[in-house]
Amino acid sequence: MLNGERKTPQPLRWAMVGGGRLGQVGYKHRCGALRDNTAFALVAGAFDIVPERGREFGVNLGVDADRCYDDYRTLFAQEARREDGIEVVSVATPNGTHYQITRAALLAGLHVICEKPLFFTSREAYEIKALAAEKNRIVGVTYGFSGHPLLLQMRAMVANGQIGEVRMVDLQYTHGFNATDEVDRLSDAQKWRIDPQISGPSFVLGDISTHTYYLSQLVMPQMQISELLCDRQSFIPSRAPLEDNALVMMRYANGAVGRMWASSVNAGAMSSQRIRIVGSKASLEWTDINPSELSYQVQGQPNQTLYRGMPYLDETCNAWERLGALHTEGLTESWANIYLKFALAIDACNRGDRQALDQLVYPDIDAGIDGVRWIENCVRSADQGARWVAFE
Ligand code: NAD
């Protein structure tokens, strides 16, 4: 169980690029990183594409005015001159900027925590992996839902055979906020999401299904997709060539099959993510709208609900428990958990503790690469008229 006590020598000197006043995701990063006050300290930033607004915002967050910079290049250059300069930076900007900012940060000797989808191509992602290795720095990816403790309970139960052989994988991340084109006209954050120059080769596949795909990898690390078929479409025609809805079928190397539904036009839906793993003996099902409960359904027996924070859960799950059973936890705690994992990874990397780094389960550069590969394969299938393609 976590209690906020220090787990690393001192808080890491941390900066943000993006995540400014009007940014959607910036506050989630700060909720996660600053939750315990012992893992990260926000000391600098280039928070906004509009420098003046970014400086004012940074000062309101408690950052010294002279450490609120106009752009990320100045941030990295000026901080490198300080003895107390930043050690790690989070990138919370639109997709099309991730590669260049991450590359510049690694070249400046910084650890990087970057938003998903990590980059546009796996070629870029492998190049960044090599650069991070050369610089001995970590690149973490903010799959922000992956810190919910019960996902580790699912992982343990799949691993120790409590559902038998995995046969089917049912994944869903859908919402209805883009059911009409009104949001495309009103929201800057939506405008770039449907612009391939900024969003990349996909909309909902990258924007939301990468989260659920990572959850499936977290829960079933042994499962490899061998082939997939993706059909993607844009129900609001002006979003083409990017998709606001996608259906994917997967075949796994062990003979299991799966499906993913990613959609931003699931009108009225308010539940977002669902992951159901069907085994030969039993099934497990979890939703992010109700993250404190895990449904365990053994064939022929009454269904069970496993509750967060209870002593019957696996120790790998309860190690990330914060408030205790009965007391509501949610997305903030999930982000706090992944940020704590980033801090532990950075500390292990700095100490050259390869064993600790290898044992830590967190969304690392490989998870980021896999998300990019997932998008690439889905798009390749869809662009061939929804054909089965080998997963490359
Ligand atoms: P947004 O458009 O709402 O906000 C982007 C922020 O970045 C703004 O503050 C903007 O001023 C700033 N910015 C843009 N370019 C910049 C630059 N070159 N330098 C400094 N600041 C810059 O976007 P968003 O919805 O917050 O998404 C940002 C990223 O986060 C995207 O990659 C998106 O996919 C991802 N995201 C992740 C989650 C999650 O749960 N992990 C949730 C939402 C968004």
C-alpha cells in the first residue's frame, strides 16, 4: 500500500512542454506527478504554444517566471545551464510534435514522459528507443488508465491460470462526444485530432484505442497478435481520411481471437473503456467507469465481484493501493501510480540498476512502440479495404 512516503532520493526536477491553461490533458499529468509531493517537483516549463499565456499559467502553477520559457528549445537550452536544471520533461502537446520534442529532450540529456500516440511511425519510435539507450535515459508513455490496481489483479489471475487458456479478447474504447460535427468547429483540441498533419495516420485508433490496446498487453503480456483486420470509417465525412469509428478483429498466435471497437460517435455512451478476457474456465471483465470492481465469472458458478483494496487480492495489485477498500479511487490515482513508476524507472536508470528497471511493469518505450505498430497495422489493413494483414 502506498502512503506518499518518499521512494526515490529526492523529487525529480520536472518540466512540462504543453499542458497549458486550455490543454485537455495537462492537469492529469500534474495530478499524477505531484500527487505525493515526493516524486516530482514542477520547476520549469514551456506550457503553451502562446508564450505569454504559458508564462502566466506557469506562474499561477507556482513556477518561477524566469523558468517559464517561450518554447521547448529555449527550455532545454536554458535549463542545461543551471546546476539545478530539470532532469525530466513531460510532453503534453498535439501528436505531430511528440517526435521532435522527445528527440530534442533526449539530446539535452533528459528523461522523457510523452503522451500517446507516441509518434507517427514505428521507424521514428525505434530511432528514439536507440537514442534513449545511447543516452541512458527512459522514455515513458502516459497510458493514464494503466495505473488502476485491479488491472494488475487481472494480470496475476491470467498468469496463474485462474481463467484457463485465453480464448477471446473483447476490447472497447468508445464515446459519443463527436457524434455531430459541432465539436469539430468549436474545439481546437478536436480540430487538430482530425488533421492528418497533426494527428497522424489515424484519429480514434490512435487517440483512444491505443489506451485499451496497452491495457490488453498489460493484462496478457504473453499474448501476441499474429493477424488483424481493421475496418475504419468516418461518419462525419469531413473527418476523412481519418476515422471516427473503427472495428478491428484480431487473431493471436496461440489461437485466441479478439475484437476492438474504437469510436467517438457512439452517441450517448458514457462508459468509455471495457476489457473482457474469456478463458477456457472463466472470464474477467473490467471497465474504467467502475475501476474499483473486477468481475470474475467462473463457468457454472455464481459470478464474483472482486473489490479494490481487499486482502484477498494479489500482492502485485495491492502494492499500488492508496486509499484502502471502500474509499473511492479513480483516474487521479491511476495517473499517480504511473508517474510513481516513471520516477522509480528514472531512479533505477540513474543508478544503473538494470534488474530493478527490468522488473518494473510500466508503460515504457516498448509500450509506446507497440501502440504505434498497432495503429500502423490497423491503418494498413483498413486502407487495403479491410483485409486480414500479418501483424508487423
Ligand atoms: P490540447 O490541444 O487540448 O492541448 C495542447 C496543449 O499543448 C495546449 O496547452 C497548447 O498550447 C500546447 N502546445 C501545443 N504545441 C505546443 C508547443 N510546440 N510547445 C508548447 N506547448 C504547445 O491537446 P490535448 O487534448 O491535451 O492532447 C495533448 C496530447 O495528449 C495528445 O498527444 C493527446 O493524444 C494526448 N492525450 C492523452 C490523454 C491521456 O489520457 N493520456 C488524454 C487526452 C489527450
